[in-house]
Amino acid sequence: MVTPPTERPSPIPPSTVLIGVLALLTAVPPLATDMYLPGFPAMARELGTTASSIQLTLTAFLIGMALGQLVIGPLSDQWGRRMPMIAGSAVCLAAGVGAALAPSIELLVGARFLQGFAGAAGVVLARAIVADRTRGPRAAQLFGILMIIGGIAPVVAPLLGGLAVDTVGWRGIFWILAGLTALMLAAAIFFVPESLPPENRHAGGLRSLLASIGSVARNRTYMGYTLTFGFAFTAFFAYISASPFVLQNMFGLSAASYSVVFAVNSLGLMVTSALAAKLAHRFTLRGMLAVGVGALTASTAFLLFSVLVGAGLWPTLVLLFLTVLSLGFIFANAATLATTQVPQSAGTASALLGAIQFGLAAVISPIVGLGGEDTALPMAIAMFVAALVAAVTMYAMTTRDSDLTGTRSTGAATPDTVH
């Protein structure tokens, strides 16, 4: 277990400028994940490769994000926040330029891995700085702002990408991302002071983190909710990585039309997430989670049936929309229930949940492309199987009685909080 730091003096609240910079650090990785999705078909044509290979660029980014969270966060407890943030932003910028210039799919995959690994510094350290500088209700408010930014970015990203891909091409999108990363680096250099003083740092590092992860992973209920979250996110990412090919190549949507569909679905997810937070004072988190998991399983089952019988574009769009809506009752509730099982190790619990989340997403991304670019069947199968596993893990690995107490007022807690 990580040795707790010495008692800190009253923290200095972050300025409005610093909050804006932290929001930018939180937004860039989701933009880098989703903004280039409308360019998938064009990328496959230009690089002379398959849909599965293009989806591997997304897989590499996600693996990098998962590993980066586990490595950079603990190292910042040793070295402070500022230097890892600047170093991570600089490497992320170099990787973004490499992605824009990549002449082959192999080099593009490598650049995307490095971009994800280094870009994780922004997400992890933005949360860590909030934890260093604020406490109590103000901390919860700022974490909420970062989560909202993290939710808006995936909505805006494919819409912007769809508009840009027809004018600047997919390489132009990577240049835009490189420009945003350069802005992130400049902001980190000029506006982010060190928030972790030397007397509050510790030398536990990765060894202590691994010991803490082992302790958390032995909690059956925690793992049940974590896997429920992880496999629900897997269903979501099967949709994210396959839908550009399914909706554009199969059903003939333009890149701009696909971006609108993606944005509408993402807005629906934000609405149901907000609704779940509102209802947290009236219903248990587990109860709402059960509703979400049930709806996810049913909608993906109907989606698979629709694909098998060749129902066409509109049934597919409606069922994808209903599937994404159901996730609003799953993500925050499952993550909150998971982290409350191990309150003494909430930071480690969040890191493990994030690693499983991005790790499973990385695995599913190339799998849904194995059937080629002209079939929705791999996507539908993957989404249904992931939803079914989420349901099984929830009911088999968690206990109802222990989850009904003390969870009504947590609302949309910040499950990713560092420390």
C-alpha cells in the first residue's frame, strides 16, 4: 500500500486560468481518440490496408492510455506534477506530428501508441492537481467540470472530424490535433505551477502501486462492478470503432452525416448520464445500474437480430441510439459502486478500473474489423457478447444487500479521482 503523505497545509485554490488549462488537458485525449474516426475509410484506401489494421491505430492509442495512466500517475507522486506533465505533453506533440506524417500503417500504429501513452499525462495529472489544490465540495465541483469536459469532447470530436476530413483530409486532422497538443504544452509550461511540494512526495512508485493493485483486485465485489463497467464500455467501443465502416461503407452515409449520427448518440449518452445523477437521490445506484445493464443487453440483442435479418439503415440507427442511451445508467453508477468498495485505496481502484476500461477497448477495436468493411455482423456480435458478460459479472460477482446502503446520495461521484 502507498504510504500516506504527511499532513498538508491548507491548499491554495486553483485560479480560473488554471482550471481552464486543466480542462484543456482533459479534453485533448478524447479529441485524439474520436476526431479522426470519420477518416477511417479514407485512411484504409490511402495506406492500402484493411479496416482491422486501421482500427489497430485506435487500439494502440487505447493501450497507450491504459499503460500511461498506471505509470505516469505513480511517478508524479515521486517527482511532482509539473515536470511529468510538461514531458508528457512534449512527447505527445512529437507523436502527433509523427502520426500526421506516417507513410505506413506500421509507423502510424507506433505513433498512436506513443501519443496515447504520453497523452495520459494530461488526464491523470489534471485530476491529481485538483486533488492537491482543493478539498471537499470545491474539489467535487472541479472534478465534475473535468468530467463534463471529458463528455463534451467525444461529442464535438467526430463532428469536427467529419467537417474537416473532406477539406484537409485525415492527415490534416492529425495536424489539428498536433496544434491542440502544442497549445496544451504551452499552457502547461506557462500556467501550471507545481502543486505537490517535496515534503508530500513519496518514493513508493510502481512497486507500491502493484502491491496496492493486488490488494484491490482481491475484492470480489469491486471486481464485479469494475468488470461490469469495463464490458459495458467494451460494447460502446465496439460501436465506436466499427460504426465508421458500417454506416459509411455499408449504408452509404457521408463522413459529415456519420459525424452527426455519432454526435446525436453521444448527446443522448450525456442526457441519460445527467438523468441518472438527478435520480441518485431517489433510487439506489445498483437499481439504476441494473436498469442500464438490462437495457443494454436487450438493445444489443435486438441489434444483432436486426443485422441478421438485414433490416436496413433506420432500425440500425435506432437500436444503436438506444444502446448508447442505456450506457448513461451504467458508467457513473458502476464506477462509483466499484470505488466505494475499497475506500482506503480509491486512487488505486480508479487506476485499475481505467486500465481495464481502456485495455478491453483496445482488444475489441481490431476484432470488430475482422469481418471486413461491408458487414455489421462482427460489431453486433461483439456488442451483444460484451453486454451479456457485463450482466453476468454484475449478478454473479456482486451482492445486493451490501450495495444498497449509503449509495443514494453519492450521485455522479468522481470515480477517477486521484488520491
